[in-house]
Amino acid sequence: MFDVVISGAGPAGSRCAQVLAEQGYEVALLERDVNWRKPCGGAVSSRIFKYYPQLRKLGYHPITGVTIYSGDYHKLQYSWKNVRDYSINVDRLEFDNILRNFAVDAGAHLFNKNLSLDFITKNKKKIGIKTKTPSGTKDYLGQILIVADGMSSKLAPKSELRGKWQIDEIGLCKCAIMKGENNLDKNAISLFFRAYKGYGWIFPLDEKSFNIGCGTWLDENLKTNLNQAYSEFLNDPHIKQFFPKSKYEEIWSAAYPIPALGVREKCLYGDNVLIIGDAAGFVSPISGEGIHPSVVSGNSAAEIATEALKQGDFSTQILKKYKQYPNIKKIIRNFKMKVSMVEFLFENQGLNLSKMFELADAEDSIREEVINMFLFNTPPSKELLLRIKS
């Protein structure tokens, strides 16, 4: 019997396990395959250092700038070098295992090759998680059960807290890690909003390696073929200008879904069950950033679980504090704002976004407002929205 059983050892699950283990609790951290690389762009904001200051010592390439392009290639550039802390880009295979190791070093028990199948119930109460392993099924019993196994989670729908994702509620993305000489600014990321409802990205990993990909959003998934969109993005002349060679070594590629409507507030908690990370929608509706929000959700859930364990009360009444946790409330508010902006930005094949960037080029005050909107979660003013629509 464990105090807490966590299904999924990505950033959310690993952070949750680490915090609980540091408090002396017995934690089972279940992972389907530690050698699986999650398909992801891998951009991580500097806010990650609040939770993992030790990452500074690992030599990640610093990112201190961004260039954002509208669908017709109006661009907005911003550098925060010597102004704000640097961000990083990561290879998820390496990065996720680093976070898992932090959890194990804190005392969590990592069980690899365990695919979570269902909850174990007794007297209508969820008391554990059943997994599939190479040698058969295995049961893990715990007082609190935490679902952190992402978009493909079998447990989240079986928790009775939320249903399955619908195609028009998600983003569909495809990306690759490639290697070769290029003309990228090695200290900046690039985001390319498309004329359709979606965007592409190029994130440098080191001097010669980079993560490149694109995705479609919400109802656009029903209109646009992802593989075709990906091929067109890679072969777009505006993209190919960064890559003078005719061929590049593809290290890895994959496609994946992500939540696109923000946090699923009504699915976060139930009696002795919490849902965190991608499984609960902790992914930014505009940028697709999910690593930092997932870590925040895992950290917050661990603090609420700690309180519940101390009281010996794992009821909904106690665990609902997870949704009410200040950092979680802040993320929910920010994501709601971004959801409301998606339709506006992509209206008329991205015309509103292009107009926004044109205004930003002409006026420093608007440029600052737009930068704050994209990078620092500041809602745009009514005055700006009216000028764009006029």
C-alpha cells in the first residue's frame, strides 16, 4: 500500500512525486516507457527554474528572444537578453528522464513498463490502479490516486470526472528533431502563425540541431490534413531560407494531440482522485506550451495531497482545494483569456493578427502591449481590439 499512486511520469507526475516524497510519503510513480520521447516542441519558459533551479547547471542552450510571424509573414521580434531570465529548449526524452530522476532521488518509487489500464475499486471506492506490464497485470494500491498520463490516458475517462476528448477540442501537431547547418538565430525561437487556424515553430536545440513542427487547432482539425500542412510548412520558401542545405538528418519525428481549450475545471478532482498535466488540459491554448503549466499542476496537487494525508481525509471536500489553489486559479484565468483570443486572431485567415503586427510596427506602445499579450499573459486592451477591427 502506497500513500499516493501516480500514473504517468512526465513533468506533472514527476514533480508531484518529488514533492510528496520529499515530505516522507511512499509514492508509486508508474510509467509506460522511460525510453519514449513525448512528441513536443520542447520550449520551456524561465519560470521552470523556480521549481528546478538545478537545471541551470546542466548546460542548456539559453534562449533570450522570439520572432513571431503572422500568416502573411508580418513579424514581431523581441529580445529579453539582460532584461529577463533566459528560457531553454529541451529534447523531451532527455528532459523527462532528468525530472524522473529528481523524483527518484527524493525517494519516489519508479515503476517502468507499467501501462495504466483502470482503477481498482472496492465498495464503489477507487483504491488503486491496475497496470499492464510485460509479465502480466499488476495492482498498485494507494490512499490518493493521481492521473498524470496525458492525452492518451485510459484512466481520466474512467475516473467519471471527464469524457474523452473530441476532435474539435484539441490541437493536432507533428514535429521532428533535425540536424544540419542552418541560418537560425541560435538564441531565439520562431513561431509562425498560419492562414489556417494553427501555427508552426522552429526551436534551436544547439548549434546544429533544431525542433521543427506545426499544428492545427480545434475545428481546423476537420478541414486541414496535418501531414499535408506539415509538408507545406517545411517546404515554404519563408521557412527554407533558414536551411541552405538540400537535405537534413532527421533524428526523430512524430505526431501528437494536445488539449486546446485550457484547463478542464470540472474534471480536476474527485474522492481520492486528482487529475494533473495534459490529462487535465494544462496546455496554453495559443502557444501550446505545456511543460511549465504541467509542473505547476503537479506541484500544486502534491501540496493539496500532503494536506489530505496529514488529515487522513481524501474526500472531494478536501481535494477541491487543488482547483482553488492560487497558482491553479491563475493558470485557469490566463488560459480562458487565450481561448477567447484564438478565434479573434485567426479570423479572416489571420487578418486580425496581421493587422495587430502592423500596428505594433508603427507604434512602440502597441508593440509592448502585443509582446506582453503573447509572452506574459496580459490581456489586450479594448482600444487595441477596436483598432484592429476598424
